[in-house]
Amino acid sequence: MARDRFLAQGVTGTKRQRGGKPVSSRKPTKDQTKRPGKPRKHHGGSDEEGGDDESDNEVGDVNDLEHRYGTDENEVSSEEDEFLETAAEKRLRLAKSYISKVKASTEMDADEYDAAQIDRDLIAERLTSDARERSGKWSRRIADQFAYPIDEMSMARVLKNGHMLPVTCVAITPNGKFVYSGAKDGSLIKWQRETGQKLHVFKGQKKKGSNHKLGHCDHILSIAISSDSKYVATGGRDRRIHIWSVDEDRHLIAFHQHKDSVTGLVFRRGINHLYSCSADRMVKMWNVDELAYMDTLFGHQDIIVSIDALQREQAVTTGSRDKTLRLWKIADEAQLVFRGGSTTDQSRITKALSEGKQDAIEAAADVRAIIEQNHSTTQHADEYRDLLRSLAAENTEFCEESVDAVAMIDEETYVTGGDSGALCLWSVQKKKPVFIHHIAHGIQPTATSTDTVSATAAAADDENSSATRLPTRSRWITALAAVPFTDMFFSASSDGLVRLWRMRPGKTPGFDMVNTIPVAGFVNGLAVRELTPEGSLAVRKDIILAVAVGNEPRLGRWAKEKARNVVRLFHLPANPSKSSSS
């Protein structure tokens, strides 16, 4: 039996065979005949173990290797375990490591909660929520928790004495501590959410100002906050994007690559990449950490008025009067085009009244049972159905000429609103809306061709009065906001109500109104955050809703409403019975 050359002491014998013939080795040198491992001195004056003259073809002694390099049993065993670890064992090890991190981040006193409750309510919920969000599809159902009557006195706070002109945009930091608002007076204000205190005011500068460090010199139209609560980005009619520091309350940089008004901003979740849209029909990307420009996307044929994004490297935009919704797949350098321009006519209204499929009937009955304790919401739902019946009888038709607002429910589902008053639900699987809720915020009050109508004209016969009556117009959707990866989103217009919607369960797509929040004036912006108190073990989370209110629309002055230019904050508890008792 052949002797193992690696287990032999001082092997200098026959080497491996080449072509079946043994190969003779050279005679050992003088240095090689010395005792293995004995150090010798070099001319450089430093001590080094072993000999440098050893032939590369020779195999040294095992004791010599141990003497030169030593042995670390822990290192050897860990390397062997990692080398022998299978793919399944590696996944199991990583899962255990992740669970231990989750446990460490959710530890509480043992006197307050038992281990079973922690494991059940925290770890399982956290793992499930993370897995669902990574899949990119909504799955959490929370809308039913907010179907109770909204008490404006106890749940609302008005942030006043701030802006002189209509408030156009609002944003809440992810940690829920601060609220930022922008207005047509060019000012940016930082508010303390809990107290409503005004912390800092960035007044901006006069028109055609050249000192960009002072801020905007025209209307602020959009605002966004990074997911790590470090940066605030604002865009305005002066074609500038300004980046501000949240912690230091100072200006960082101004981007000026857009050629027209910056109408929308959004940060990608989990990374400080900023997406901007503009009236120049371009979408631009920015790396805020590096304070640098990245890329430009083209495709829309009209001004882009709204943009939204979540955690994937993609964004969705609305092109106003080109009637398109575009999903930009940035990594693939591609875009998906969805055609809007829905029509609300007699046949569609009749179909909406008939409830359609069995799943829709069951969903409508379910919603009716949810809101039956909320008399205000029930009343608004009844008024909406009466409005549909009257419009169906009059054969009224509304055509969507502009798509103005968008909100992402998840990575593959979006909601849009436009000038026809219809809320459209979209999916990446289809090019047309999968569901349309017609005239979501009612119609404009019927007007006449004169500012005042005399008593005799009001008492005139129907034929004469109808000749001076202007066409019926629906209230267009001015703002949308969604709680990502849940079944809840908000919509607003100028009808005095912010409406809360719930996605329908089951396979049939759709949504239904489950609550209303009274807000007078033009709602130019909505921002919503889930509030998670530090150290809280509750699965249910409160909702913070910020509403930017003005007496005129965000992008113009073609209408007026009697309202104050303020920011309204609503703290909506997920469990009002417990919160009121405490």
C-alpha cells in the first residue's frame, strides 16, 4: 500500500508519476537537511521562520507547517463548517440570525409582556410583514379599524399663522416627529407634530432672486422627505429643486436642471434616491447622498403633474392631458404606458348602481355593515347613490380629459384621479383600469350664466331657466395618498370632505368608501404616515393624516373657495375605544 506523502515526516522520496513512470527528485540541499522549523537569520536582520531556499517541488513536514503558521482550532472548524454547509443549512442559519435580530429590536421588560405574546405579536407579525412587502403586493387590512366617526375637535389640529398664501404641499417625516409644508408665498415651514409649534421658517426670496441658499423665489409646488428622515426636497415654479437638512435646518444644494415648474417629488423607500417630475415633460433622478444628478427619462406628451414610488427601482407618473399613466422601470430602461380618459355615461352609471358581480354585491353589503354605526358616512353614501340615479335619469356624461393625481397601493397596483371626478384602479397586468368609481366627490353646484339671479328669473319656467344654466361639472380629484402595502387610501377635492377608501377583498378588484373627514377648501396635498410609538408591541398602528388646504388650486387661480390657508393634522387612532378610555 502506498504511503501518504502528507502524513510522512520529511518526505523527500518519489514524486507523483507522469505517464506511469516515476520521476526522480533532486538531492536535498544543505539547508533542507537541517531540523525542520528551525529559524535562521537573513541579511536583512529580521527573523523569519523556515527556509527561503526550499524547492517549490518539495513537500515540507507537517510539524514544520504547524511551527511556522501555528494552528487555530476555532478558525479551522468554522472554515470546515462553512465549507461543508449545504444551501438549506445556510438558509436556516441566516433565518435564525434574522429572527434573533428581530427579537433584539423588540425586547421589552418581562414583567410587562410574556414571551409567548412577544413571539406571537412581534416576531411573527414582523416576519410576515417583511415578506409581504418584499413581494411588492398589498396584504395588510387596516381600513376597517378607521371606520368610526371622526371627532374633529379631539382628533384634529390646525397649524395656523404660518403661510400667507394657499398651502400647496405637505409631508410628514417617517418617524412622525415633524411636518413640513410649502405654499405659494415661497416659504417652507417646519412644524412640531405633537404640539403644532412652528420650529423653523425658510422664508425664501423675492422673485428673480439669485441667492439660492435662501430658498425658492416663487411658488413651492411639491415636497418630499427621505425615508431616513435626513433630507427634505422641495420643488417650485422657479424650476429649482432645493435640498434641506432636517437635523441642521439648513440649505444644502439647489438643482436647476429642469426647464419648467417642478410639480412632483418622491423619495425611493430605503435609499436616498429622489425622483422629480416637471412641466417640461421630463422625469429626473437624483442621488441626494452624493448631491448629484443621475439620469433623465422621456416619454410624456404633456406636463407631468404627479409622481409616486415605493421601494423598487421604478416610479409611476401621470401626464395630465396626454391621458396616460406611465410606469418607469428604471433598471430595465423601459416604461409601461396605461391609457386613461375614462367616460362616465348613463350605461356606466347604471352598471355601477346594479352592483355588478356577486363579489361586488357581497363587498357592498360588507361595507354597509362596517359604516352603519357612522351616520355621517352612511348619509354620504346614500347621497352618492341618489346622485347616480339622478345623473342616470338625465343622461349626463363626463369625459376624463386630464389625469392629475396618482398614489401607489403597492408595486403593481395604483389609483389615479382626474378632472372627471372618477377614481381609477390600475394593475400592471392590464392597460385599462380594472375598476372605476365614478364621480367620487360629487358634482359642482349648478351655476348660471350671471353672477346673481333675480327672484323673477328664479321663478321663471323651466324652459327659460335651463337656457341660462351652465353644463353640470364634476369635482376633479386634487390629491391622493395611500398607506403603502395596505388596503387603505385617501382622496380629496374641493367638496369639503377627505374620503377614506378600502380595497375590496377577494378576486374582484375594487374599493369602497368607509369614512369621511370634513375639510373645507381646496385640498392641494395629502400626506399619511403610520405612527409606531417607540417600544410599542401593538400590532395596530395609528394614522397621521396631514392636509394642505388653500382657498385656490395648487397650479392656478381659476377657482376660489372660502377657506383658510392652513395645514390640518388628524391623529386617527387604530383602536379608539381603548385610546379614549386611557
